[in-house]
Amino acid sequence: MQNVRDSLNEFAAGLHLEQEDLPGIFDSSLLDSALRLETAVGNSFSAAPAARVVALRHATKSLVEEPSPDAMAAVLHEFNGLIVELFSEVGSKSAACEWRLARQYSDIASHLAGPKPAENQGFRELPRMLAESRWMRGQFEELVGVCDLSLARTPVSRGFSKTAAKRWMTRANRKGEGQLCSALDHLQQGVEYRQRQVWLLRRADGEERSLPYLYVLAHGEIFPDFHISLSEQRLALEIAKLKGLALGLQLPEFAICFESAEWISNYAFSYLLPPSPADSPVRQGSQLSQVLASRLSRWYFCAYSHRLEPLEMAAAVLRIGRPLFYERVAAHALLEYSLLQGIAFSRASAPFYVDALAVLEREFHLLFDGYLLRLMYYPRLKTPQGWCDYLEALHALHYRNDEPEGLDAFRYAFLARRGLRSTLEILYRTVESHSALN
């Protein structure tokens, strides 16, 4: 495992991932690093990562011989794919499971020890209350079971302690699997950052391009089978219509998101879109669901190519000391749904079109409920019990497919004040501004 970790870091160093600017040329030693990485992975892992690292070596050879943004994009695509494959395979090992458990425990403990949300002395009890909460304890028990550990022999049984978390992470990082997981986690963030940078460079084609122009290209790459005649002008018009809709429905936070095409395009590139949209085309419902799950991971400050876990979601909320602004990601979901209205598509892609709209409807409903939860619980976050209740409600919404207590009544009253009977009615109002399907 150590040999694989060292080879990965050596290859990443040759790509200059730690530098902000994209290098113009690459030393031939990068190909030597790719060869060593191929040998290390082939000796320690199964056929799938081995095949991916061979493809990485071929892509690296092209990059060294003829450096270009396209060649760099190919290397980054294969490197990120290798990281995902390695994460998937090593994650089943006991030591890697313990690293993951220690990492999630450490994230929550460190964020509880900071000034947010524990700005009030009354929050001294919050770590104990969270540790005793049924849903969070259940998550740790599940992870401990996967790791084949005894809960009583872990810091989890004694509540949250920043000191205990540091000791546990140090111990987990001494094992080969833990070291590899730590390296993979760090590298994935760097590779995805570079993928975004290279995609923007390639699509700008040496000219000054606006973010709405680039968003139009990204949207087309994500939905390649739909003939969406989208342009900067149509995007701006669509966003202006949605702003009017939001204001008419008394949703001022949504209207702010539709203030301009530049604003929502920038937000999408920063938090929602795949690092390289062309690498994430969706042609069936399961692929769209995967993109939406990856988007949620990215929005909660993890890597895009990652499946967000409940404890990671809780740690992210504790880290920033407030619920995330769900109206922003819900507004983008509303935009995506609206853009797919009245478009042309082939007979072959018709079933997926219907499926895509159904998936996006469910996604908007989920995100709008996240927005309502934020409104519902924000006044209660002045107490530690309010924080416990909000995190449990968030977990129920995203992971238990269960409606948090009180949400149905809150939603009904919220929508009724705006003349709406359901959340989906907001989506259907966007259809009125489009022509019939071709």
C-alpha cells in the first residue's frame, strides 16, 4: 500500500497539481512515474484498477510527447478514474474502514470544538447530546460493524473529544490502508480542481468567454441526446422568467438566485457542475441520479466523485455553523427543469426524456424540502436541542426517505400562503412559458 501511495504522490507531483497555474510542458520523468504507478497498482490491486492505470500510462505518453489541454484532460480523466477505483477497492479492507470511521468522527469532533455553532456557553452540552442522539449513534454503530470493531473500544462510546479524535486519526494513518485513503482523498480534490480549470480553458478556446456561454456548453454536454437550442440570450431570458415567477410566488430568496445569468452560472460552476461535464453525459435515469448524488457531495464540500455519507453531511453543517442555503441549489434545479421544456428529441431518447423529467421533479421536491427545513429550524438553532433536531431532520430527509416531523404541516401552510397546493406546482408553472413538445 505504501508503494502505491508513494507512486500516486510522485505522479501527482509530476503533473504539478499543487501549482495554481497549468504548466505548458511536462518532463519525460512523468512517464517514468506512470510506469512505476502501473507496476505498483498491478502488484496490489485487481483487474479494474490495473486496466485503468494502463490507460493512464497511454494518456500520459501522449501528454509528454504532445502537450495540449486535450491531452491533459485525458490524463486527468484517467487519473481521477483510477483514484475512484482504488478508493472503491481499498475501502472494503478493515483498516480503511477504520480510517473512514475515524475521519468522520474527527470531523464532527473538531467542528464541535470550534466557535461554530458553540458560540454560546449553553452549547457545552451539544457534543454529548449529539453523541447520544439515536440517528447519529446508529450511524456510528453501522460503521463500527463494517469495520469489525467493538464500539466500546472506540472514542465514539465516550462522546466527542477533539483530543481523542486526533489520537485516533494518528493511529489510523499509521496503517498502510489509512495512509493510502488519506492520499487518495487529498489527490481527488486536486485532480477535480485541475479538471475544472482545463475544461474551462478548452471551452474558452483562447478567447474571453462569459460564464453563461460556458454554462450553455456544459448543459449541452451533460444532456448530449437532447437537442436543446440553448444560447446565452435564451438562458438570460429563461432566468429572467424564473425571477418573475419567484417574485410572483413570494419566494424572494429564489429571485435573488435568478438576479442574472452570470450569478447562477458562477454558482453552478463553483458548486454543482461536474469537473468536466463532457465526462459525465447522462443518457438514462440512473446516470442522472448519479450526477445529482455527486452534485450533493460537491455542494457539501466533498469531492464530486464521492458518495456523501450522513456523518459527512452533519460535519459540513457544523463546520459552517448554519444550514446550507438550499434555495440556491433548488433554484438551479428549477432552471434545469425549465430548460428541458419544449425541446426536440429523437424517438430513441424519448423514454429517457420522460425519465429525466421525473428524476428532476423528485430532486426539486427534495431540495425545496431542504429549503423549508432551513426556514423551519433556523429560529431553533439558538439552543443545542434545536441543532440536534435539525441534523436529525436533515438525515431523515436525505437518507431515510422519511418526512421529518412537522415538515408536512409547515410545507402546507407555506405553499397555501402562496396559492400553491404542492411543491411540484412551482415546476409546472415553468411549463406555461414554453411551447408544446416537438
